[in-house]
Amino acid sequence: MPPRAPKSAVVALPPEVIAANPALKPSRSDEIDEITGDPDFMTSLARGLAVLSCFAEHRKPMTISQAAQRTGITRASVRRCLHTLVKLGYAQQDEQHFSLRPKALALGYAYLSSSSLSVTAQPLLDQIRDGLRESCSLGVIEGDEICYVVRSEVARIMSVALRVGSRLPLYCTSMGRVLLSHLSLDEQRAYLARTPLLQRTSKTQVAPDTLLATLHKVREQGYAIVDQELEIGLRSIAVPVYGAGGRAVAAINIGTQSARVPVSELQSRYLPELLRISRELSLQVA
């Protein structure tokens, strides 16, 4: 049998090109194809996880065609993945549409229940919520995004719907900047070079040199405030959580409405409480 021709490598496009044309962002299929040269890599499992994950971005039942479009995986492969998920009880089918079943929650719960950071942080974040009457979160870096792994909310309407598992950019969020500030300068530059820095509001910092200076300031002062850079009307403050060896392993933040809480109050009233909880959490997870 003649050897198969190697797959074409995925061309890395400049981040500014991807920012202007989001459709050019590499698909999950592209990301999988880049790893298929590894003899121990299970492509079928990777495709199944990609199909499972795409439900998080689509809040309604999906057809095979929609899942294929979202993942970049062929319809035939997506059909087999969905068929397997249905047979295993993780998904259900209603004519041409598929949706997840409650059993899929076990996959996320496996992380939450096995992570000492998540288990320890929840009651401490609840203290912040109850004391300040503000929603607060704990996040970690996942890829080039901040991933929310613990959330304690108050019953207040916010324009950004955040929940455990939500992901946001690092460069324009308070938790993202806190964690970026603890990377080396080379790592910060590499992140900014490969990331589409979208101007999400008129206040969003997108110039790499400006962001590097901001990250330096965040590292020195020990906290980050992001004022309406993610979305107009939203303001947040974050501090790091340290693990073994003094390494920043997570960040905690408070998010609020800019019309209700001025920046000065974030610093005078919210920051001391965040620092107190951060010290307690750091001691418990180190």
C-alpha cells in the first residue's frame, strides 16, 4: 500500500487578520489535525470531545450540519460522534436535532469535585458575596482565555452572563491581566503576538506596548482593575491566588456595574476583602 500523503500544515495567520475575519480562526478540526502525527493520540476521542464541547457555544439543540460547521469536522464523523454520545447517555436525539443530557454534567463535575482549589474557594467566595453583596469569581488560565471555575452570584441583572465554564479573553479582563502579569515578559509578548486584540469597547486597550506597561503595573501593585474594557457598564477588580512556591495559580475578582460603584470604591472597599480571601485561599492550596 503506498504511503499516504501528509496533510497540509495549518497556516498560522497574523492575529490582526483573524481579528478582522473571525471565520479564519483555526477550527477544532485544524487543531486536531496538527496533533495527528502523534502515534498515541486518539483522533476519534478528540473529535468526540470537540463535538461535545461545541454544545457549550450553541444554547439550542443542534443538527449534524450545525455541529460539523462549528467544529470543522466532517458530517460523517460528527454523525458517528453524536450517535456514540446518544448510545452512552450523554446526548439525546429528537428527529434531526441533538442536545446534551444531564449525564454530561458528570464530566465537568469530575473536575470540580477533584480540584482542591475549587472546593476550597467556594465558601470563601460566598463570604465575599454575602459581605459586599456583589458577584465574585475564581478563574484560571485555559489556553489563551480565562476560564471561570468557581462563581458566587447575587441576584442582580448583568449584561454579561457568566457561569462556571465561561471563558473570556485574558487581555481585557481583570483576572486575565492578573495572571498574565505573572508570566515572563517573553511569554507576555508571545501571547500578545498570537492573540487577536479586539477593540471590544472604546476603552479597550489593544496596543501591545500599552498592554505590556499595564501588566507591569498590575504585577507591581498586586491587583488589576478593568474599567469598561470588556463591555461598557462593567467594571471589575481582581487579585492573584498563589500556590506552592509562590506561583500564581488562579485569580479572584468582583464584577460590578460602573454606574453603581466607582473605581475609588473598588480600591478602598473591595480590594481589602479580596486580598484577605486571597491570602486565606493561598494558605489552604499551597
